[in-house]
Amino acid sequence: MDKKEIYDHLANIYLDASSKSSKKKRKSKAYPKPVRNLILVGFLLVLGLGSGIAYSNFNYRNHDAQITLFLFQDTAKLNFNFDPAKKETFSLELKQLNLSKYRTLAFAVRKVNPKDTIALKVEFINRFNEKSEVYLKDIPGKWASYEIGLGRFAKINDWDQMKVLSFSVEEWNAKEKSGIVYIDNIKVIR
């Protein structure tokens, strides 16, 4: 045998050995088709049961959950100055919003000057121009949350198409002639 034949023979032995070892590696990592199918079905079954349990617990916990509709999530600023007599108002156009299924108006409010005594007027107007208001006395200097039952707006008979929700500070409901009131997270709750 000459050198070339020896190299060819060694190369064939090497290549055969390396291809057999790679086939063995592939076979050792791969499962037979029935076993792969069984593993896949088991995985999907566990995943399906887990999500079904999570879904049923989610529904159970939230069965009596409140539904909230945010009307205005930013902070509104009522900057009043009664040097010339007037009232300062922040209004939300409700665009014929149906509030008949909602029961409560909720929001947070605070005044800037802690020495001032302020009453805040909250008013709804519907499509028939029925107006009804509620006054909140002694607005605090720190954020406070308020919830007002819509039933307290007694002059509103039809909540199907609401036009305006407004918050106002009137001159006769503020001790000081000027000040700032902030209103935040205005929402209705079912």
C-alpha cells in the first residue's frame, strides 16, 4: 500500500466513524414518534387544565367586582379668583353617555390653601336639561376620595343620555377670594 491508499483508507474509517457517532447522538436525543406524541398530548393537557383552573378562579374572585368607567383620569385644576365676582367651573362633556346602569360618582379632591374653607358644587345635566347638584363642604388640604350615590342627584330622572358633569367653586362657598382646587380620577362605578 502506498501513502495515498493509506490516507484514503484512514479517511474512510474516520468519516464512517464520525457519521455513525452523529447518527447515534441524534438518535439518543430524539424520542420515537409515539413517545413524542404522548409527551405533546400530556403537555397540552397540563397546560389546558392549568389555564382552566386559573380562569375559573379568576371568574370566581371577580364575580361581584365593580365595573368602573373613568370619565377623566388626569388632574383637573380649578383656579378661582373672585376679585371680579364670578364662579370657576371645570366641566366634562359627557356626549350623551348612558349612565343608567351606574350607581356612584367617585373622584379625589384637595385644596391648596389649608386655611381656606371651600365647598365644591358637583352638578349633572342630562339631555332634557334637567340639572341636579350636590355640595361637598370643607374640602380638605390633602387628597381625599369621595363617592356620591347618583341617587343624591334627585332632580335627574333620566340617566340615559347625559350631557355635562361639572365641578365648580362659587364665591359664596369660599372663604378666600382666590385659591386652587384639584380634582383627580373622576369615574362612575356600577
